[in-house]
Amino acid sequence: MSKIKTLTRQHGLSLGLLVFTIIYASGIPRIRSLFDEGSVGTKFLPQLLVIITLSCLVIIILRDMKTADGAREEELQKSGSSAKPLVLFVATLAYIALFKSAGFLIATFLFSYSVLCLFSHSNKKLIVRASIAAAITGLAYLLFAVAFGTHLNIYPVGF
């Protein structure tokens, strides 16, 4: 029983993401398009995302299995980064939930700001992080709205 407990403690998030990715991949064949898209269509990005995610998860699981039983867990406890993947996952879910109701600008700004706070190792001031998050939001808007021609709900619903 302790071997299973150790396995789920060390690989629980990776295994959970692996199951989520497989469920996500099973829905890709149901994606339909209203017009002929050629080789890069509506299924391309989800398929690419699944391939990248599965590859990364397999590499992470294999790497963790090669390390000594307690070495990886001890390393994570010393660095304090064991919660970072979970916090990033929750921030991503919050971004998805806020996107429609809060609009692109607010949701993307808050998400990029939270990611900057999560992965920043320096003590940058609030205004610096906010400026970087605003620049990321502006660049993302230019990329999707201008370059890709995607209609984005910029403001919260009702504005």
C-alpha cells in the first residue's frame, strides 16, 4: 500500500494531467468544421496540444522514476516549488472561467500577472509586474485579433 501512496504522491499531478489529456484527446474527432480547411484546420491545434502535453508528461514521469525514491520529493520540499504546478493549473482554470464574463483584457492581464508572480524569483515591484502583464496582454491581443483575425470579447459582458 505504501508503494501506491508514494507513487500517487510523487506522480499524482502528472497522472491526473495524463488522464485529463487522454479524455481531451478522445473529444478531438468530434470537432467539426463548416468549411474545407486544408491540412491545418480546427483539429490541428488540439492535436498538437495533445502531442506536446503527452510528450512532456511522459518525459516528466520517466525522469521522476529514474531519480531516487525520496530525492525528488526532498528537492521539491527544499525549493518550495511543489505547489507551483497546482497553482498554475488553478490559475489556468480561473482564466478560462473569467474569459467570457470578464473579457479578454481583464482575464488575460490577471492571468499573466499571476504567472509572473508565480515564476518570478526576484522582488520586482508591483508596477513592474503590472507593466509586463499589460505588455503581454497587448501583444496577445495584437497576435489574435490582428494577425489571426479572431474576434475577442475585449470588455466584460454588458459593456
